[in-house]
Amino acid sequence: MSKKPLDILVVDDQAGVRYLMEILINDTGHNCVTAKNGQEAVDSVKNADFDLVFMDIRMPVMDGLEALNKMKMMSSNIEVVMMTANNTDEAITKSHEGGALKCMAKPFDVDDIRETIEQFIWSRDVKDQEMKSYRAI
């Protein structure tokens, strides 16, 4: 498993959610940057490389789905986990259609965030190993 800390962007218009996730992510040994809306998130992705993004769907200025679309146009490899208090089939479908890794219901359990990060690391490591094996052929 990777030992290098991840660079994670958390995007939510609620300061309390950003604060909680920043503490949680830092406590797990990863680096966290926060943004309060989709426009700030897109600007952050323009200026830095992130391994993983946790982003709320409903926000002012630019919503999460629009920001997801812009991020994917800038980098198809960026992995985004959408978060929503309105966890309807429509929200989940739009998130997946936009290229999100998954859609999480709010409020979430801190263990869900930890698990999502660990699953991302495992998946990335498997892909890296497959690429190394493929190149060796």
C-alpha cells in the first residue's frame, strides 16, 4: 500500500463540514485543502494537483456537478467523491454520469470518509501494479 500522503481537496459551503473533514484527513496522515464553493474548487484544481476531491453537490456560486464537469475537462484522471444531503437517485445518477467515483449521503460517518480514502488508495495501488506488470511484458 502507498505510504505517500494524499493531497485531498474538500469542497463544501458549510464551514463545519470543511473543518471536520480537514481534521479527519490530517489525522489520517494526508494533506487537506478546502474550498467553500465549486468556483474555488475549480480554481484550486487549476493551481495544484489533487489525488482525491470530496465535494458537496449543492453550493452557491457554482454547484458541485458543474464543478465536477469542469474538473474532468481539466483532468480526466481526477477522482471526485460527491456528497449530498439530498441523496436521491437523480443526484447519484448525475454524479456518476459526470464521472464521480461515488456519491456519499450527508450526514456521513467519519468511518465512511476513512473507508473511502483507503478504498481509493487500494484501487490506485492495484492500477499502478497492473501498469507495471503490463510494461514488463
